Amino acid sequence: MGEFQATDCWFLTGPTAGGKTEIGIALARRIGAEIVSLDSMALYRGMDVGTAKPTAEQRAAVPHHLIDILEPHEEFSLAHYVDAAKACTAEIRNRGREVLFVGGTPLYLKALLRGIFEGPSADPVLRNQLQAKEREQPGSLHRRLAEVDPVAAGRLHPNDMRRLVRALEVFEKTGTPISQWQQQFDRGLPPDRCRVFLLEWPRELLYQRVNRRVEIMFAHGLVEEVAQLMKRGHPLSKTAAQAVGYKEVIEHLRGGPGLKETIELVQTHTRQFAKRQWTWFRSLSECRSVPVAEPVDVEAIADAIRQAGTDVRR
């Protein structure tokens, strides 16, 4: 069906606990779409309670893709996701259906809209040299990056070793700062050609929803789910192990904070995560704001999005 074009797809995004799943299903029914998950944690099998995945009934009502495709110990890069999403899009298009991305992983959304900078392939020898230098002279990589690419250095924490090494690797292999390479992906698509809808909640209402959702997750067995994952014999992937909710419960099960404190920590960290998501989404010029408040009228919101998307110039 041709090359992937973000302007041919529909996107529904927003911070966690914002009602994307229910509204997405209602919208998919209206536009004749299949849903492609835009959520980095929904990829993992066995991580159901803490990710608030669509239920079996919801997934039966509307076809969903890129959910439960990995074991929790498997890594999955941004490039892997983009390739998988494009393949799903082609298959759905071949069935004569619309494509609706639903989820809240900002990097996935930006990559689909604007592409990703893959850069030169990894150089294990150079990486080992850079890491060895940092061990000998702590802080040296960040200082070096500040000399050759002050823009990138300003964005990265001195302890963010993975990204510091990658930024210096790109510079050493290409002679061009990584920030210059990335500039071409900072330009947004024309908003009047995009159907990217951002569910916008009043902050305090969203935080209340976050707190309620976390309580429900623990009531529905989040601790037990994490305990089962820890028994599998494989360490969780870096992505899975750092997921809000899972990270805190792992610490709890290893003798860390008690249950009450763990619940409060997950609520706090989820609110902080929602705030970071919001900042990301607001930085994307392609996003169209859709105001939402309690009580949520799922059908009316889906109708409004369908109408707004239908009016978009192809």
C-alpha cells in the first residue's frame, strides 16, 4: 500500500489515566479502524495489571496490535517499535481499514510523526574506550561533550552514561554533533494535515484519576503480578524493570518500603510521569487538544474527534 505516512493515520494520545482506551475504542468503531498500541509497556506479556492494558473484552470488540508481543526480559528499541508499527499499518491498510494509534509513549509518537535518527552503527571498541575513560576520570565524558556539542551536553545529565557515550560515538564517527543530526527531526508536520488528538485534562482532576487507578491496580493484584514476574528466572528488561509501578513493587518485595508507602510512592511517581508526558505532548505542534473532564462522555468525545479528523485535509 506504499510507504508509511503519518498523515494517513489517526492518533489518540495523552497522559496516563486519561481515558484513552475507552475513547479510542469508541473512535475506532466510528471510523472503521483497528488500533495499534502506542504504549511501550503494553508490549510485554504478563504485565497486565500495572499497565492497564485493554481488557480481553475490549480487544475482542476492536482488533488491537502490538500488545503482548514480548517476554518481559526482552529488549525492544525505538527503531524496532517503528518498524513493527509500520508493518501493522500496511497490514491494516491492506484490509481496507483505518489505522488508529492509541497510547501515551511520547517517543513512539514523535518517531512515527517525524522519523528517528538512527546514526552510525554501534562501535564496541570506541564505546569501551569511552566507558574506561569515564571510570578513570568521572565526569570527563560530559565535559568532552560540552566542548564538541554544547547543545547535547545541555540536555544530558552527567550521569546519563548511555546517552553520553552515544553522543560522543556519533561525533567521533561522523564529525558532526548529534544535536545537528537530530535537528531534522524537530520540525513538525503541518497541523492542518494531521489527525493527532491529545486528551487534555485539568491537572488536579487527572491527578485524582491517577491516584484512583493506582489504588485499583493494587486491589486487582499488582503485587502478585510482579511476584510472578520475578519468579520466571529471567531478569526483566531495562524498560520493563523501570516501569512505574513495577519498579516500586520490586523494591517492596525485596524488603524495601511497606505496602502503604509503596502505594503512595507509585501514586507520586505516576503523577510525575503524567506531568512529563504532558510536557512532551505539548511540545509537538501536530497535537490538537481535546478538552476532557468528569464525568467523561466517551461517545460525545469520540464523535467530536471523528468530525475533526474527517475535516482534515488529505
